[in-house]
Amino acid sequence: MAPPIRLCGAVVVALTLTSGVFEATAAAQQRKPWEHAPGPIAGTWNVSCADSAGMQISFKLVDTKNAVGVIAKLGAAKQFGYRKGETIFKLEAQDSGAWQGKLLWRSVSRVRRWDPIYLVASGDTLSAQMSTDACYRNMTRVQ
């Protein structure tokens, strides 16, 4: 393994080539004491408001730190112009274990914007701790 390279007092972790794939050194792969694994967001969730009753969002992991959420079932959210299969969440895992990113929000008059959102996932609950939309505050996992 190549020794770390010092650059202006900062340590740059050297990468080694193994079977054509770059791997970070073992020290860089270890979690720090304050870092937590991301909450279990993958799967399908029911939204929690009457305005979009019946809407389900399916989250999938893009990689270990990123996830997207697409509309699996439209329900009453059709009135806002959403479409089945549309991506409405773009998220990144945080060191706290929560997910932070953007939510595609729409109004009845078809106004669209990407709003910030902060989600905490547990085994059976997905809750938006910070959001402009109450529909994502207490979502339950589809069984």
C-alpha cells in the first residue's frame, strides 16, 4: 500500500488499484464514532395525508449513500399533476443516519419546485422531520 501523501499539512488518502477497481485504504473505510448507518429507506411507503390518500412512494438505493423515490401508486395525488413512475425524491445519507435531499412538490395549480426535505427511517416508519409538505411526516411501510 502506498503511504499517505502530505499536501500543505493535509493528509490525502492514497488509493490502490486492485483488480481494476480503486479501493480506499482500510483507515478511510472505518466509520467515525459519530457516524451512523443510514436508516432502512429502501421499499415502498404510504403517504400520510388525506390530500394524497392512496399514494405510495417506492425508494431504492442508488449506491450506499444515495437513494431516489418514485411514485409507485398515484392515489389522490393525481390532482396535483404527479405521474406514476415519476421521481419525486433525491436523497443522500447523512452521518446521523437520516436522509437529506430534495422533494418535487406540486400544488393544485401545477406549480412545481424542488423543496428541501430531511427524513428519518426506521423499520416501519419513514418520517419527514423537516418538510414543507405534511404528506411525508409519518409514512408507513407497505407490507
